[in-house]
Amino acid sequence: MKGVILAGGSGTRLKPMTRFLNKHLLPVGPYPMIHYAISKMAEAGICDILLVTGKHSGGLFIDYIGSGREWNVRMSFKVQEEPGGIAQALSLAEDFVNPGEKFVVLLGDNLFEDSLTEEFARFREQPEQARVFLKEVEDPRRYGVPVMDDSRIVRIEEKPELPKSSFCVTGIYMYDAGVFDIIRTIRPSARGEMEITEVNNKYAARGMLSYGILNGWWIDAGTHLSFREAAQRMAGEATP
């Protein structure tokens, strides 16, 4: 399997730290944030990785990551000309993924404890064409929330006022190459972005969206509070 890391965006929630530097290059513990996404993929045996980022930071990512030799992986890079949403960034990976091939997507600001080695192997063998990962959180209203029918996700509601569960959808996804055909059918949302939740809901409507549950800690390190918690985690410090 191949891997795609999405590391664009403007980092609005982390300003002023992101005024001059992409948030995925900010130090979290001993390494820049992007280091951990690459490490998670390398740990799971994924050797071909594409990183998608904005045009203002491409050179800095190449300076830090290089060819990927430090992780024993092969790195490729693509530039998202302007912020257009996660699904739009993912569409840039189409010529990186072979027809019929399954691959893994990580949002670069999602840091987590679990190893995904077994999950990657399981998805490779399953008939479902897409898989998401859920985590129980204190305030699911901040995230996409799965709506369940027995053990199946029937849809995902984005930032609902009245969440139907205490779980959220994390920024860890697995797809087959058919995802690019689905992306071509969606349109920008009210905020002008192509939403990954809409892509996942297309799979859910077909009954082709499976899920796993993260047991260890998980952090969306996109706010000042969560960024601080992530730094403590990565430095090996205890958190409240």
C-alpha cells in the first residue's frame, strides 16, 4: 500500500505561530509535527509516501524530509495551489495511486498512539472500499460524528449541535483508487471547500464504509490547547 499525507491549510487556529511557518513544521516535542505522520506510515511498512502541501512551504518540507531516507521510505511531493479542502488536496494524489490500488491517508496534524500495522493489512483484504477511524472524545461537536445503524456507519454529521454519539471521525482514512471518481462528483461546501465528510458519506450510502476504533490517545493538534498537549505527549510528559 501507498500513503498520502495532507499537510496544507493555513493553520488559522494556531495563529500567530503559523503566520510565517506551516503548522506541520512546528516543533512538537523533539521533532516537527510532520515527522510523526511519516514515522507512523514507515512503522506500518508503507514505503511510498506522497506529501501534499501549500506552495509557500514546499521548499521547507523538502529541506527537512529530503528523499525520505531517514525513515527508509520514498517521498514524493505535490503542491496545492490554494486551500480548497481536504478532498481537493487528496485529488492531487490521483496519478500517485495505481488503478485498483488501496492506500492510506493521514492528516498531518493528527497525532496518535496506536500502531496501524494490523489495520492496514486488514483493509487490504476487506471488500469495503473505504475505512475511517473513530475515537471517543469529550466534545464530539467539534468534529465529524458517525451516525450508526447497529454496527454500520450510515452517515457522518459534521460538527453537529446534538451529536448522536460520543465518537468522532479522526483524520486517518483508507481508500481504494475509486475515491478520485467520487471526489469529481462533489462540489464545494458553503465555506468554499471540498469536504472529506461528503466523500465518506458517499461510501456510507453505498454500504462500503467500514471503521476501526483507536484505543490509545489521539490529538488533533490544530489548536493552541491541543498543540500543547501533543508536545507534552511527544516529550513523554504526563498530561492531566
